[in-house]
Amino acid sequence: MAAAARTAFVLAGGGSLGAVEVGMLRVLVAHGVRADLVVGASVGAINAAYYAGRPSPEGVAELVRIPSTSSIGCKQGWGMPDRS
């Protein structure tokens, strides 16, 4: 008997990829796609850890705001406007 399919989000490192990953998470969560497993390296690990703790539209919306209040990202966040 085959095991049920599982979904993993694998998030890479690299500063500007952090913004791309947050955008990807926003779209996937908005369309009801959820990960069974998340892993990441560097900025991807930060995004993966936060997503794992709050895998909801509200959690991802908060992830967009984190860099604007920390030393991780630029002044405007990951450079993505908040359209929520």
C-alpha cells in the first residue's frame, strides 16, 4: 500500500530570496496549500521556522512585517508591499 503524499517546502538561503519565499508562502497559503514539512538554510531557515510556528495567512502576513522591525531585512521589510 502506498503512503499518502506529503508536501515539503524547501527554502534556500540568499538575502533577496527571503522576499521571494515570503511571496511564495503568501500565495500557497492563500490557495490552501499547506506543508507537512519545512526546511531552510540561512534566510530560508528563518522563514521556514516562522512559517512552521504560524502556518496560516495571518502568520505569513506577520512574516512580511518582521524584517521592518529587525536587523534582518531592509527598512520596508522584504521589499514587498502589504496588500492584506
